[in-house]
Amino acid sequence: LAKTTQPISMDSYEGQEVNITCSHNNIATNDYITWYQQFPSQGPRFIIQGYKTKVTNEVASLFIPADRKSSTLSLPRVSLSDTAVYYCLVGESNYQLIWGAGTKLIIKP
Amino acid sequence: NAGVTQTPKFRVLKTGQSMTLLCAQDMNHEYMYWYRQDPGMGLRLIHYSVGEGTTAKGEVPDGYNVSRLKKQNFLLGLESAAPSQTSVYFCASSWTGGSYEQYFGPGTRLTVT
């Protein structure tokens, strides 16, 4: 099973760009990389998903190098409302996603 | 669309009692999941279903049972609750399995004393 490693916590300031990196050394050829955001007392919410190179949507970008052993979630110009826990997931060939402990991101004014 | 809803939102049980958590989705998703989340940890998959009438075990299935009699509903049962089952339970659904985008409910906070 692929395992992911993320920093336990990060701090940043409003208006800054935040990059959260996830390591997944044993990723399989067909696996996608997915990021979720979770606020206190809520279920996780899908942010972005990618397979290789770069993916961008209205809220984030995902950078995946050629070897796919890591990925970086980039949040442009964060605000206080981006304070949350962010999870990096690597899709398995079965239906069982393995969730890590996530990265607690704190945005300061 | 309500998305994914969970009933109840909170519950306190005594050891040995039983209960059923209800999850409902109105997105016509085939796949449904039950997770538990303990403080400071990620989610752990309890059971999942790939379609009406089918269920399968996840990472931590012991002490739980599930049923998917209707496509839109996924029930999680605790036959004899234990303090170790104190947790927040999340239901999710998706169009397909694996890494496909999952939609989560608001969670049920269960305390077993």
C-alpha cells in the first residue's frame, strides 16, 4: 500500500502563497494524487486531483514531478478562511484510500 | 440537492448498547463509504459499498455491520458498543471507487461511556 508523508503543521500569513508537499515514494503507475480540505466539525472536501505535471483549478494548483514520488499543493494568496487540515491521498487499485494524519495549516492575519 | 446527509448528528451510548447510523445521498452515486476519525488522525475506512445490495470490509471493520438495501442509503450498525468506538463517523459517496472524488456528510459524533 502506498503511504503518504506530510508535515504535521504549517503557519503562514494572509495574502501569501502556501505550498504543502506530500511524499509518496511507493506510488503505483495507475494511482492518482488527491487533496482534501477539512474544517473543524465538517467532513473533508475535495480540492484537486492530478496524475502528473501540473493541474490548476479555481482554488489551487497541484504540481507533480516526473518521478511522481512527491506532490505539492499550492494555495495562492491564502486568507484566514483557509485555516484547515489538508490531506494528501494516493489512490489504490482497490477502493480503500489510506488517509494520513494531514497537515494543519494555520493562517495568521 | 442535499448531497450527503447523516442521522443523527450526536449520540451517547452506554457500553453494550446498539445503534444504527443512517447515511443518505441524493446524487445517484454507486459507491458509498463509512469512515471513523479519531482526534488528530486521518480517516479510517470501516466498510464500503460498490452498489446496491453489496458491501465490503475496509481497514477497521470489527464491531460494525453495514447494509445497502437501497442505492441512496448506507446504514452502519454497532451491535454492542464499546468505549473504543467513541469517534466521529463520516459517510461519503462517489461515482466510482479508488481515488475518485468523494463527497462527505457532516459527521456523527458518537460517545460510548
